[in-house]
Amino acid sequence: MRILHTESSTGWGGQENRTLNELIGMRERGHDMAVLSRPGARILERAQEAGFETFTVDMRGSLDLPALFRLRSAMKRFRADIVNTHSGRDTQLAGMAARSIFGKRPRIVRTRHLALPITSKFSYSVLPDHVVTVSKYVENYLVEAGVPRARITTVSTGVDFARYDRSTVAGNLREELGLAADTLLVGTVAILRAKKGHADILDGVPAVLRRFPDVHFVFAGDGAQTANLTVRIAADGLGGRVHLLGLRRDVTNVLASLDVFVLPTHQEALGTAFIEAGAMGLPAVATAVDGVPEVVQDGRTGLLVPVKNGAAIAEALCRLLADPVYRQGMGANAAEFVRRKFSREAMAQGMERLYLQLLEAQ
């Protein structure tokens, strides 16, 4: 099959990470893959580095007619059998572009990555031929919003576990930060967006430091909250204890350096970050929202806390930091669970099965 992925977002997060993993996984299964996105989009850069064909179209709005025609031209040039869209704007444009092709047109699949309310039922029930959701939570939400369940398939996000082997990763973040080798390190890897809950972690840091005065925290990622978090950390006098690492390409190195992973997100369709942390054998402190409980099993692979509750975050972190055997056992459970449920191979197999069904039904 020839499969073209479209993405109107220019940033990099779990959504784009899943797309790149699907590209690689499907290529390994013998399919031809390409990506179309806007100028400067990070998904284009990463896809080019991985050897995929890319197309650049400046999708300035959901009714951008020049972009629609360029999208249609790209579909024809690539000879796409399937077009998989990932955000609202590219779904609108790609859906209309595909349906304006005379004769045999590509099947349109929309992947829904988010746990947010949908803004257009049209872009789920009419424009795409089928919708893929990354978790059962998102599937059930779309059904409640009026999208027929028969038009939805859940294919959980998959990760390349070959990268998550502690024996092959340096895990040298303590050395980079000038910390002692036995320093307890708590951290997160996520875009710095308000709803990821970084400020909630800061609410809990003082209580953790009272019990564990030598612990350090790291936030890997960049985003709109960078300036706010920088000011907050300085104002709270935490500059020596909370380290903003910026966007990192060595995520596995960051994870391999941690003792505990924490991400008290306010909304999350599934949570690729939890899968990656679990693959590295880390217990997680997470929030009991949306699709997160599908990835973090409370009391077995991590601890779930209420949303926006710094005290609960601190209590959960202290439970894990106080008992090395407890947290390491929980981390081992997390590694076993995510490797069984969320492999890149399983995701690619699920997507391949759906694409073939759609093409056979033409």
C-alpha cells in the first residue's frame, strides 16, 4: 500500500511521535509511506531524517483553496491508496481534496489523538471513511458525540522498544547536571503546556524536599509554559532543585537517568510518555483521567492521583522514593505491561489490518 500522512500541526509531541513510529513500522511491513505538513513542521524534519518522502503545503486555514489543490496534487503524485490525517485543519482540507479526485480516490482515515471535545462532527462522521482512536476512552467519547461505533477502530499507540534498553543507554543526566551518582532524580518528558500539569508538580516539590532534601527534579521539553515555569521556579527558590532541560533528542537517556517518572496531566487520550517511561522500567505518578488508566495500572505499574492536587503528587512521590524495592518492583511491572500491550509492531499490524479492510471494501 501507498500511505500518505498529513499533519497541520508544526510542533512535536506524542501525536507526531506516534505518526513517525507508524511510518517506520509500516515501512518495515513493506509499505510505501510519505508525510505532508506545513513549512517548518518538525514532523517533516524527523521524517526526512528517517528517509521518508515529504511534501510541504502551507495550510493556512481549513478553507484554504490553494492548499486544497496542492494537497490533491500531492495525493496524485504519490499515488496514495490511503491518506491518514491527524489534526483538524489537514482533515478538512485532505478530506475535501480526496473527495474532489475523479475516479478512484484514496481512502481517508482520521486518527484522533486527543481527549479534548471535538469541534466538528462533520470531520469525523462525513469527511473520513474511518476514524482511528488511540484509546478506548477516546473511542467511547466519539460514540457519545454521535460518531457511529462501526466507523471507529481503536489502535493503541506503539513504541519501538528496541531503544529502551538500559544496558545500551548511558543514563548520564546526573553527571551532566553535576549531581552525585546516588542523587534521587524525579522527572517528566512532555511539552511544556499548562494542561500537562508541570505547575502541579511544583506545588508538591516543597513537601517532597522536606522529606528528601537531596532529591532533584527535571522537566524535559519545551513549549508555551517555558517562561512561566522559569519565573515560578525562581520565585519559589527552587532553581537549584528543579531543572528545565529544554527539548531533548536523547529522551531515552533522560528516562534511564530517572528513579521515578511523574506527569500529572489534566487531559490525556492515552499518554505515550507513560509507555516510554514504563519501557525503561520506571514507575509513574500520574493522574486518573481519560485514557491514562489504560496505560498506568494504579498500585501495580504506578500511582494514580487526582487532577491538580500537589499534595497528592507529593505523597505518591514520597511513597516511591522511600522504598527502593517498592519502586523498582513497580517499574519492572510497568516494563512487562507496556511491552506486552504497546509495541510498535502491534500498532503497525492493527493499522495495516484496517487499511486493507478499507481498500477491500472499495
